[in-house]
Amino acid sequence: MTGGMRRQVSKFAGQVLWIFLIMKIGALIPVKGFQGAKQRLSARLSPHERSELMKAMVHDVLAEVTRATGLHNTYVVTGSSEVVRWVSDWNVEVIREHDETGETDAVHFALDVMKAEGMDAALVLPGDIPLLRAGDVESVLQAAPAGSGVPFAVMVPSHDRMGTNALLLAPPDVLRLRFGHDSFRYHLHEAAARGAAVEVVENPRIALDIDEPADLQQLVRRLDGGRTRDRLAAMRDNGSNFFVDAG
């Protein structure tokens, strides 16, 4: 390792260590359910394929989040009994949403629980970003304003910059969130209105969430490991329409 690389690693480790020592940070992954998942892929994938793909993507996200440095706990918020059973094998805390009212309300509900449990900050990540690696999680933590004491939000936009694919919030309720179309611009305006410091992190792995067939095509080209790759390979071997149509 060169001296320059050594200094970069030391700086990175020190920043994550500062966050870990000063702030209790919990990761939050909302998972609506597996049945009926990814409706915008329904023209190319069967209901079973979409369900199994969603499970594989959430598996890969959880695997990377739970091995990242700097987090005190990982939470999954869901209203699905199937998801509750499925995540029981993971070292995560389940926040059970009893009224399934949509992603935004589920996240707000979970953030309130996390704050009540003593979390100083929350990292909100979707379950459909299977390119995510533990180092990407750590890079978002690293972007937090060190020692400022000022409420802040670190944001990672989606690849089309219409969505928000990662949000590090301190305190967890610093912003009123709104997921969906054009959420990234909304969250920037919301942070400014509330006087929160903002850092925007450009990360191509976090940026690729899987909603449309074009997203899935890009994923097939870029994915280099994990349960999602195995699931896609099985779909290809089984003659999935997605791969037949893609040529």
C-alpha cells in the first residue's frame, strides 16, 4: 500500500470511528412485501420471478449493511408477515407496521421508533439496490459533517436524480420525508427550509434501484456477485421472458 493510499484509509477509518463513537446510527430498510413486488417489471417477469428477485435484492442489501462499519443497529420496517418471518434469520430489529399506508409513512413511523430507542441518526436505504457494498454504506457515513452538532442530511440521488436512494438523517426526524417521483429535489428543498446542513454523495452503485426493465438490463451488465446474480442466472437458465425478449 502506498503512503497516499494509507493516508486515505486512515482518514476514512477515523471519520467512521468519529461517527460511531459520537453518534448512535441505525440503518433502516423499508420492505413492503415480496408478493406483488416490482409491478413495473410485470410485462417482463412473472409474479414468482418478481417475488424471488425482490427477496434476493433485499438479501444482498442486508448482507452488506450488516457488515458495514459505523452502524449500531439495522432495522427493517414492514407490514408483511412474510417479511417478518423471512428476516428472522438476520441480526436485525423488525419494526412492525400494522397499517400499510405506503413507504413514506412507514419510514416516518420507523424513524420515530428509532429515535425513541436512542438512535442519534438514521440511514434510510431501499431494498432494491443490489449493487450496494459495505464500503458504499461507510462512504455515506463518512460524508457526515464531522463534529458540527448541526442537524444534517446526507443524500444519494437515484441514477435519474428523480429519487432519493440513501438518506443519512441526524436527528432521525430532521426532515419531513416524501418518497416517490422527484423526491430528491423535494428533500433538498426540505433540508434548506429546516436549516439542515446538506451533503450530496454521488454513488453509482447506490444510485441504481431496480424499478423498470431498463434498470434490470443495466443490473445484469454490472452485477458481479451476490444472491441477486444467482437469481438472475437461474431465471436465464429457466428461460425467463426477460432474457428471451432481451435477446
